[in-house]
Amino acid sequence: MAEERDPQRRSGAPQDEEHAEERRELSIEERRARRSAMRASQTYARFIDHLCERGGMSPSVAQQAAVSVLCGLEQRIQVEEAHDLEAQLPRKLTELLHRCERHDAEPRPDKFGRDELLKQVGDDLALHPDAVEPVVRAVMDAVRHQISEGEAEDVSANLPADIRHLWLPTM
């Protein structure tokens, strides 16, 4: 009965036919690449949403904060551990991270501690010194939610004690 009242339902809606035709024209590799890109975007969006909620910041500030904190964090852990960490982060975030000026610099900086990390992030984000630590903790919390417990422990073990206190969850 519904088909009698809606002629498009009987013959198939033109939009459905267009989508079906589009799917047929794409190779399986192209469809997989699109699905992968969509999942990467969704994972990144969830990460940024979590960071915005946790840190009370806008998405653009959250993105800048994530790159700044992760850049500093990766400078303080072993190179192999940094690669392991990145393997569990949203792909879009690691792409942004690799465009970071500090990542382009050839020599890794001398070892630094909590105060230097907070100063670096504060300078990157033009934050008042009192506002930096909560942002750093929010980013580290969001990162820990993205990675396995084992990877979080590995990162923690690679950090100096004063930065480790920022990495560990606050109770």
C-alpha cells in the first residue's frame, strides 16, 4: 500500500541510487581509506571533546595545548617510548605534533624538569603562570585516556619525578 502512494519507494529513491552508484565506482581500497579517515576524525574529535570538557577550553585552544604538552612530554622520554606513545594517539594529533617546530629541531634539548615544561607550555599558549598547570594536567589526563594502561606506565617510568607528578592522575 505504501508503495502505491509513494512511487519513489517502488523504483528506489534517486538519492539511494546515486549513493549506490558512488559506492560501486570506488575501489575497495578507496572505501577502506575513507572509513579509516572517518574513524581517525572521530577518534580525534572525541579526544578534543574530552580535553575541552576536562580542561574547560575551546577546541582550538585544546588542540594547541595538546600539541604543546605532548611536544614537551616527548622531549623528556626516550625516542622509542615516544614512538610507542604516538602509535596509540589519534592519527590527526600525531600529524599536528610532527609539524611542531620543536619536533623539527635537530638536537633534542637538554633535560628539563617541571618548571621548564610549564614555562614552555605557558609561552606556547600565552597563559598566565597560574593557569598552566591545570592545562598540562588536563592534556595528560586526556592522553592517558587514549592509551593503554601499560603504555601509561611506560611513559610514567620514563619521566623525571617532578614531571611524573603532573602525569599521574590526581585523586
